[in-house]
Amino acid sequence: LLQHHGGAQVDIYEKLLVPFGLVRFGVAPDHPEVKNVINAFTQTARSERCAYYGNVTVGRDVTVAELQQAYHAVVLSYGAEGSRVLGIPGENLSGVYSAREFVGWYNGLPENQDLKPDLSCETAVVLGHGNVALDVARILLSPLQLLRKTDITDCSLAALACSKVKRVWLVGRRGPLQVAFTIKELREMINLPGTRPVLNPADFTGLENAVKDAPRPRKRLTELMIKTALEKPGERKMEGQAAAPREWGLKFQRSPQAVLPTADGKRARGIRMALTHLEGSGDTAKAVPTGDMEELECGLVLSSIGYQILPLDPAVPFDTQRGIIPNSSGRVEGVPGLYCSGWVKRGPTGVIITTMNDSFDTAQSVLEDLQVGVLDVSSPREGFGAVGSLLQSRGVHPVSFSDWEKIDAAEVARGKAAGKPREKIVDPQEMLQLLGH
């Protein structure tokens, strides 16, 4: 918007004190290159025509209707804050967590700092076959010396140092042709030092023919799994992987039915799964239970079956069936001047680049509406002038981008002392104290 419209003023409201959302709190700490997009975001935020207001929860501190009165256009881009639930007995037992909470915990998301996951068991099960599932498995099994050089939080590093987990099973309802992770993440997992992959060759019988005409990424991904499944332990190129102390594997066509409790009924001791067969093929294949069951022992269950978008404000239409804000090219249905972008617009799928292209598409809609007069800009709107007064009267203190840069500098300085890129401050109160608020 700033690039294509010389007169546009853009204000960003953010619930957390710090910016960058999933890039800061979702990207794995050992993937620093993915976080480079922060540099482009920072350039945008430093523009004279852009302002950042952190520590403001839209829908609570200020309503969407109030924002609409203060601005010509409002874009909702708040992502997917919830996790899909398994809906099975035992999912509330101690030792069962959503991957979202677990990722938030090791990445310093304030709301997950008291998670204290119990890592005292040897076997963990991750439900799901996406990149987040692989991230979680990799963090659980990574050698500590690799993690020490990242921006993983101090307290999660300490917990992982005491972890007894040495085996992680990634369980999916469908087959090898339906996995959602990408080849880069799979290759990284296969080559993880001190860890060996355990893939059952029988799971891949006949798949080489089945993927002959598949799109190239799917074909290469499947070929890598087959190659890994067929390798003899002695053939591992990585030093010491043949007798690796840790292992991970993929289990297919298993649908979780119940988390099994320990004798006292308090903790997870395993998981019961229904074996499935696939009806249909490719990405649309459905997993149907065969009637056979299987139990797997484990003391830690991490559910990585996807994210859920939550309604933000009664004034915003919400499609509970599809879990999105109903829209057309980012224009919220029936509410002129209201737009949406990202996961709230098309559901929680895709990576950073998908979401970036999606936001450009929404920005294009805003610019078109400006051009054809759908957005009436003949009368000025007060923007933050109006919203700031409302926030002040409600005792809400927004945090600016230069405030964030002070927090950033403090984190980088602390990290330097520990030999890491940064040491994240996880307590919002500590951040506010640092800023003298």
C-alpha cells in the first residue's frame, strides 16, 4: 500500500508487545534464514507513513467498529490463534499438548511460558505429517550443541537438556503420498546428527510407479522417503548414525482414537489408534477406519493436526463451517471498507511466501476500491488520533516500533553474552519495565 499509493498512511495494531508474529514465534529457532523477512518488515515499519502500535488487543481494547470510524479501510490479518482439537478421550491428560503450545513454549511466546512440558519419557508421539510436526520432532531430538547457538529460550533449552526423549513417532491418518511436509524439512530430519530414521519399506511398496506422473515436488519427496526406508543401517553417510542413540520414524494410516491413561488416571501412557485404508487417491484421499486397532506406548503426545481461526469481534462476519472470514479477494463480504488477509482469509495453510502473495492480492483490492470510489476518502479520518484517545481512556498503553527496537537491542545484547543471536525476553512485564512504562 505504501509503495503503490504515495498518500497512504498505514497503522498496524498488534496484540503482543513485539512485532513479527509467526516469524518470531512460529519459525523454528534452528531456521534463522527464514527469519530474514524481518528485515523487509523493519524497513516498512520505519517508513514515515507507517506506525506500529503493539500491546493493543483489537476486539477487546478497541472494537473493529471503532477502527472503521477512525480509518478509511481496515485490514484484518490476525492469523489462526487456536489449535484444532483431536476430540478423543484422554486428550486433556497430563503429557498431551498441542504443537502450537509446544512451539510457543520453545520460541518464547508469552502465553506458553508456563507450559513446563514433561520430557521424562523415552518415546514421544507427534500426531500429524506437516512441517510443524517435523519441527517439533527435530527440536526434541536435536543435539544440544546445535540448539545452544540459536535463539531458543533459556528455559526450554534447560528443559531439553534434561529430556529423556530418544524416540519420536510421527503418526498420520493417511499414506506417504499425502504427507504435507516439504523435502527440505524431511532431508534435514534424515540428516540430523546422532539420530537415525526408521521407515518401514513395506509402507512404500509400489509407490515408485504411483508417483511417476505426480508433480515434481511430490515425486522427489516420495523418492527420498523410499530411499531412506531401503537404506541399511550401515549405509548411513552421516558419522555415527548407524549406532545413533536417538531415532524417529513415520507411521502411516493410523487415526488416534484415545490417549491411554496411567493407572492413577492422570498421565498419558500411550495412544490407541485405528488402522485406516484410503478411499480415493492423491491429496483428496480419505482415511477410513478398517476396524483394527493398535496401541503405542508413549509418555508425551503432541498434536499437530492444524490451526483454527477464532472470531475476533461480533461486527466481523465469520464462517464457522470453513473457519474463515467470508471474503472475495480479501474484501469482507457485506462490509465495505473491511478487508482480510492471510490465514483468516483462506484458512491455515501455506508458508510465508504463500501468505505474502496473498497479502499483495488483498492490497490490490484496497487500491482498486480507492480508484473506483468504493472507499470514500473525501472526508478525512482521524486514524490513531481517535483510537489513541480511546485507548488512553481505557488504560491501554500502546508500544511503538522504536520501543520494540529497545527491546530488540536488549535481547541481542543478552544473546551475545551467551553466544546466541538473541536471548528473548519472555515476560511482557519485564519488557514494559525495560521501556519504563
